[in-house]
Amino acid sequence: MDTRFTRGKSTILERPLSRPKTEVSLSAFALLFSEMVQYCQSRVYSVTELQTRLAEMGQGVGASMLDVLVLREKNGKRETKVLNMLLFIKVNVWKSLFGKEADKLEQANDDDKTYYIIEKDPLINAYISVPKENSSLNCAAFTAGIVEAILTHSGFPAKVTAHWHKGTTLMIKFNESVIARDKALDGR
């Protein structure tokens, strides 16, 4: 290869495999996400269907993202406890997606299967304008799909939904088998 074209730069084979800079410009993200919302909106008839379609798109992203993050952040070791997995999502997944941790992680007072990830001002909703007739639309359903896929593919089957409460709240309802397994692991 002619060195006059590569002076000062290393070839791709000489670069380390460690984490590359992964930031995407905010305007590019906003444009692509708004196009995704418009694409989904043109193929559905209700807000519920739109949120379901966004969640399905998010599940594809979450499934792809899980292996990369586990390999980078945890050296290939997966979590076995519910709380540790939720903290991994709150810290590592959120930093990878949005550049910061999620604001809060809470457990429901009356149900040991339900947890909440709370984001006061989610980036995913920042550049989406919602008409008055669709005021219940929460585009964070895309993020809910990502979280649901990560949990499900990690062996923690759950249903994740996005709600307007204290900003945006992702409600995570684990299957009964996950909670029973977690209690059994605590009993060891």
C-alpha cells in the first residue's frame, strides 16, 4: 500500500480492539428516530399499535446490543441476580445509549415482580412533537423494547412498558419464575 495516502494514520489492522468512540451527533439521532416514528406511524391506526411497533424495533436493537455490552463491560460474564441485571441496565446500557445513567431505579412497594426505571427528561422524547389527539404517545416505547430484549435474552423474561410518570417511567414486570429463581439463589 502506498504510504503517501496513510501517513500519520494507522492501518485498520494495527488499531486496538478496545472500545472506539461511539458518539453519534444529536441531530443525526433526532433525524433518524423521527423518521422511524413517521415510518411506524404511517403503518398503524392507533397510539397503542404505534408504541407496540416502536417496542418491536427496540427489541432488535436490544438483542444486538446485549452481547457487545456484556463482552465489553463484563468480560463475557452474565448476571444471575435480578438487581444486578437491573443495575447493569441502569448504568452500562444507559451510558452506552444516552451517555449518562438513568435517573432512578425503584422497586414497587406492593409487588416484588415490578421495578421502575425512571428518566426525568428522556433524550428519546426530546425531539418528537406529539399532536394533541395522540397525547398519550410515549416514544420511549422504543427504549422499553431495548430493555425488554436485553432482559429476555439474558434469561430474565419480563414485559417492559413506557408510561408518563415523573417524566418517563419504564415499568418492568418480571415473570414469576424469575423471582422464584432469584429467591432460590438468595437461599443458598
